[in-house]
Amino acid sequence: MQSDPPNLKLDRYTELPISSIGECPVLSKCFAAWKVGRAGGRIPAAMDMSLIPDEALPYTMLLDYRPELRDVHVRIAGNYVGERANFGSSTRGLRGFFNDADAEIVFESLVRIAATGEPSLARRDYVTIEGRRYGYTRLILPLSADGRTVTGFFKTIEPASLTIA
């Protein structure tokens, strides 16, 4: 297998069917917690964190949706995520984690989730600006202050899926 040239920006995003979530035990528990809050067909306003597996917490983010800015505001980030963020005094958004091109890819997936009000399971593989390869399976669950309009997201990864090279 031929490897990518070192200066090539590798970015792979593959949406997975939510029906395959059983292959990800930690994400499956997070999805089940979201479904508890979805009783009555309304999008939950929050996640019951007591139902979230401890293994997910370092990788979890709670995001406020900011479509007018084509961004999010990171309300809470787990330790693993926070240690890798590049938060300045003026940004706690996607560009604290991603370069501009990757931030747009992530934002477009959030736009799709907000439009449908449905969760998204996907595989992400990318190379950081520093040249490190990351890969993981992630779950994004929509949240809504009024039960209808998406105002935020719960995002986490399957810890066993994380690869770094």
C-alpha cells in the first residue's frame, strides 16, 4: 500500500449508518441516554450525564450551535479534548481544534444534523497541521432548548477507535 506524501493533507470523513452503533459500545450507551431524553419525539435539551459512560468523558464536548458565525461555542470539553485544543482568549470554537478547511467539514456535518434533528455517526481520519494522523469514530447528538430547533450538540468518540500516528 502506498503511503501519502508527507505534505498531503489527508482528510477522510465517512458517515456511518446509526444502525451500526452497536459496534461501538461506549457510543451505544451515549445514544441510549440521548434516546431517553427524546421521549415524546422532542429533541432533548440536555444529556443526563449520569447515563454517560465514564470512558467517554475525556473525549466529550458540549457545543452551542452558532450558525450565524458558521461555528460553535465549546461550552465544555473533556480532558483529552481540552489538552489538545488551541483555545485563545477570543475563540472557543471549531478553529480551536481544526484548521479552516477541517473546521468547515465539521461545521457542514453540524448543519446537516441541525436540519434533520437526527444523530450522526461517522468515521474521521485526518492529518493535523503538525503532521500527526488522527482517526476515530464519533457520535454527534443534537440538543434543543425548545425541543424542535437544534441549539447545541453532544459530541464524543468511541475511545477504542482512536488511532494516532
